Amino acid sequence: MTKVNINAGVCGYISTVQADFDKESGLCSLKVDTKCPAFAKVADKVHSVCPKEEFSWESSQIHNAMRANCSHTACPVPAGMVKAVQVACGMKPPVNASISFE
């Protein structure tokens, strides 16, 4: 199980994503806790994903749900969800990412 906390920035919303990989099915289940009304719509659409499909913009269920349900293009939550999936299935190490302004 991989758990990430994502601070979306100026909106003030913090989302928590839990990703659990099932080796038998090859799918990663997702649980999202968010107070953001726009991202809650995205979370309602994506409950499990195939990790390999999340590496491509065209096949990413997370990004497709984002485009269809949330108009905020700079939201970092979808990237955090993809990172959680990558770590949960062992494709990437658990390394923090950030955006910093100078």
C-alpha cells in the first residue's frame, strides 16, 4: 500500500491518495480523500487502473477523468495519483516531487 498527501496549493485543498497493487490482476486500486468538489468528481470515476496505461497521456484513466471532470489544468493531484500508482506497483521508487517558486 502506498499513501500520498498532495497539497494542491493556493486553493488550500489537501488530498490523500491510497494506492494498492494486486499482483494477480495487475491492477492498482485507488482511494481518494479530498474536500475539493472538482477533484471529487475525478475520484468518483477512477477506482482502479492498469499501471502501465498511466504512463501515457492517451491511455491514462486518471488524466482522462481529469480532463472530463475538472477544468483546473495546473492541479497537481492527478500527477500525485499517478506517482502513487507507480510506487505501489514497484515501477518507481518513493521519491517526493515538488514545485517551488523563486
